Amino acid sequence: MSKVSTGIKKLDEILGGGFPSKTTILLSGGPGTGKTLFGLNFIVEGAKKGERCCYVSLSENKEELLRACKELKNLKDIEKYINKNLAIEYIPLGENISLKRFIEIIKSYPKIDRLVIDNINKLLIFAESKRSYRLNMVEL
């Protein structure tokens, strides 16, 4: 089974080379536990390898994310991948953006090798039902 690097050497060792490719990974944790930085690290690792990557934030805008990256050694060079093979999008959910519209926005990107959606729980708020939420997530 092929693997994709997480961008964190020790974690890749524990996982036997990284995450299984072509899988969905859900990372869960409380506020301040590093989920956002983990997602950014994962995306930058893919971009460094020439993969097409998209990071979608539902809570922090692009400038806030880039500012956080500049504070970390392994994410300092994130900007050189933006508009090359890395897209960072801020999609503020609200009355004008439904879950269906969110899916359309994501699907409008060319084939994506790595996708991070931060914070996916916010999407549930805008779903018509839990069932429609699950169906839409599978569609991604």
C-alpha cells in the first residue's frame, strides 16, 4: 500500500511511512491542540513534493494562517508554493454559503491530491440534516 508523508518524520515512522494514500483522515482535538498547524504541515509537505494541494479554512483567513506559518521553521517557505501547486482558501460560512455551495467551491479546483478542511465541524451547522452532511462529505 502506498503512503503519503505527514510532514512529521517521527509520525511517519510510527505510521510505517505516513498515511495510506487515497484515504480520508479525520483529526480531532480541542482548541489549541495543533490541528491547524498539523493540517498546514501536511499540505506543505505535499506541495514540496509537487502535489496539488488545497487548504480550506472555515475560521481563519489566509493572512492569519500565513502569519502562523512564518513562526514555524518547517512552514516558513509556504508562500513559494502558493499559486503554484498550493491554494489556501478562507470560506466564511454563513447565510450566503450553504453546504452544497461549499462542495461546489471545493470541486471547482482542478484535481486535488491533498485537501485539508479546517474546521469541518462548522460545516455540520449549515447542513440540512446529519444525513445530508454525510452524503455531501462522501461526495468530496
